Amino acid sequence: MSTAVTTWSLEQTSPDDLRPAAEPSGDVRIVRAEVPSAEFSRFLYTAVGGDIRWTDRLGLTYAQWQEIVERPGAEIWVAYEKGTPAGYVELDPQDDGTVEIIYFGLLPAFRGRRIGGHLLSYGTARAWDLAERWPDRVPTKRVWVHTCSLDGEHAMDNYLRRGFRLFDTKVTEEPDTPAPGPWPGAHA
């Protein structure tokens, strides 16, 4: 059996497109993970994407994962609530001044608490000013992201409210597979 999955691609073409969300109340901080760590990156990936079928990186070796996080200009920004990782944004810069928000999301326990809009706003702003931290990179001219019908119910609305505009839609058939969860048996 298979499921029709719709993937939407969205973009901003100017830093002026960004419409930031209000900061959430409480002790929420966003910090860049400056030490490239395959282990930490994989933890974030599985913790955020485990229940929404993120599987494309699960087959990577340690060396492949480390290569991704060590790419010059690649950045991971992590939201913490009271010292606990709540979610992350991973930026993947291209040589032409395009930056893709390649992964973005919250751990299930932190969804619906107004952290996501703030994290997306912050991560998008960091995509726009990425060249300030990486002098060998060309200035950002475009920030883009994709989301799909398997992502959280508020994902598309969050992107639109932050000023992203739709530029492509694709529908594909994907095999019905259960969400892997962050580890076997994590979700009933």
C-alpha cells in the first residue's frame, strides 16, 4: 500500500520578507551547536523526525553524517527550554547564495507551545546573515525550505506566517511505513 504525499517548496528572496514570531514566554534560548557532532545531529534528527517519518538520513554512516555537519557554512541552531533541547533548525548553504533550511522541527513534547514560530524566525534570520559568520561564503540571496503533508499540522501555516512564499508543489506516492520513532518502541 502507498500514501500520496504532497511536498511544498517555499522561499524568501529578501531578508525583508521575514515576519518574525513573538518570542515565547519562559526560559527559551536558541544556541548554535558550534562543535560539529554527528551524534548530536543524529539525536536531534531522530528526536524531532521520528514520529513524522524522517528516514532519509537513517542509513548514513557515522562518517557520512560527520561530513554533513562539518561542511563550511553548515549550521545547527538548537532551541532549549529550561536547558532541555526542544527543537532545531539545520542550515545548508549553497555556493550561489542560496541557503536551505534542510531540517526544522520540535521534539513532540515541545510542540504547540509557541516555540516553533520563534525558532523558525530565528533560524531564518541566521540563514540571511550566514555570510557574516562565514566570510568565505557569498551573501545570502535566497532562503528556501520544503515541508510535506507528513509534517506537523501547523508546519505550512508557520512558514507562511514567517513570510515564506510557495514556489512549487509535488505529489508522490510513498510506501506506507510506520514512523520509526526516535528508537524502537518509543511510540505505541
